[in-house]
Amino acid sequence: MGYAITFAQQKGGAGKTTVLAHLAAAWAAAGRDVAIVDLDPQRSLTRWAEIRKDPAITVIESKDYRAGGDIKAAKKAHDFVLIDCPGAASSLLENAMRESDLVLAPCQPSVMDVWALEPVIATATKLKRPLRILMNRMPPRMGALDEVLAELGPSRALLLATQIGNRNGFSKAMLGGKTAPELSERSTAAAETYGLRAELGALLGRL
């Protein structure tokens, strides 16, 4: 039985699809059997996968009421099932979370992004699903970071140790169906991607 991770954030632009794609490719490169489920109406993840044409990553078509059952079935056939969800709290998001082992909420370092986490955290809490927050698109210098994180309150304990920087390599790679480590194996973006993969793998093993 594999692990399912739902990627959710109410505010657009948090980078959840980019993070998901990078993790999918990183786990596939490590020899793991990976499936991705695109439930976001924008279908950006599906478009990236179509450009990539990677036989090591299975794309599962699903929507609405089928999502929960499709995720449950996928966990039986794959090591990792990564689900890109629409941002708004909805029955679709709940169906995906209910079958997930972990909810990952990417968050940019802004007060508005932190506020937008609240319904996602509330939904995960209601469904008793573990949730972690990934600080994403971090600038080189962030003097007011502590003030932003203070808005998380008790949820600050849910922060992952890994942070992802605001690096052009991530978006540049996505345009060609690639990932940042594939453009430059020794880049900081690659180190961040592999660090996140390692941290989530260790976390899932403890849940």
C-alpha cells in the first residue's frame, strides 16, 4: 500500500503544482512508482505531464465523486499518489483529503497566504488528517518572516524544516515538462527538491 499526499492551498500562486511535479519526478527518479491525480480545474499538472511523457509517472484522470475511490485504488498500485486539488474548501477537497496520508500546504511568505491556509487547516483537522506547511518561493532576504509566521499561531508547529526558494529554475523547467534538478543537478533548487523528498519520506514513515 502506497502513500497519498494531497496538495492544497486556497490562494493561487502558492506553487503547489510546481512542488508536486518536482516531487513526482524526484520520487520516480529514485525508482519509486508514482501516480499523479489532477483535480484542479486549471489542469496545469496534466499539461506538464503531457509535455513530459514520462513512463515512470502515471496520470490518473479523476473528478468529483470519483476522486476518493480513484485515490484509494491508486494507493494499492503505486508507492506515491500525489493529488493536485482546487484551492477552495469543497466536497472534492474533502474526498481527496479523506483518502490521503498527508496534506501538504505550500505557502508563500505573505500574511495573505498564511490567512488563506486557515480553511485548508480547518478541513484537515475536521477529517483528522495530518497536515504540514511548506514555505515556498522564499526570497533571498526576508526580514519580516517572523512577523508573517506569527500569524500562523499554533499552526506554526506544522512547518516543515525544508524551505523552497524563489528560483527561476523551477518555473523554467516546468515549461518544458522538466524539473529544476534535471536542468542543473548541482543547483540549490535541486538540493531543495531532494531535501523535501527526504523530509516527506521520513515523515510518512512515522505517521
